Amino acid sequence: MAVKLRLTRMGAKKAPFYRIVAIDERKARDGQYLENIGTYDPSTSQVNIKSDRALYWLGVGAQPTETVRSLLKKQEIIK
């Protein structure tokens, strides 16, 4: 099972809010995920990530998407 760290969409129409989740890459965007590791609100640019859980998933081989990678870099979780 290949795990990815990616965004799943929440919120209302034209007011998106995202969860950062660890999910099997074969699942749908809003499918059942393994673990919720944070949130991202693009309207306020607010990012909350559980750094210990993000590092755990990266340590066991999870691959972040480009968007999640940039959020992790902004939060200085990865270099």
C-alpha cells in the first residue's frame, strides 16, 4: 500500500477548507483516510500541522503531494 500525504476538501461551495491527511494513493480525493494530520485554510493562509505525525508518516515512506510539500516547508517541518 503506497501512502500519500495530500489534501482532502471540506467546507462550503466557493469557500474551501482542506484537511491534510495520510491516505492510500488509490483512494478518491475525499475517500476514507488513514489519519488526519492537519488543516489548511487558503482564505486566511492558516496552516496547522501535527509535526510529529507528519514526520512519522514521512519516516515510514509516505510521499507528500507538491502542495503538501510546500506547506510542510513553510512550517519548517522538512527542509
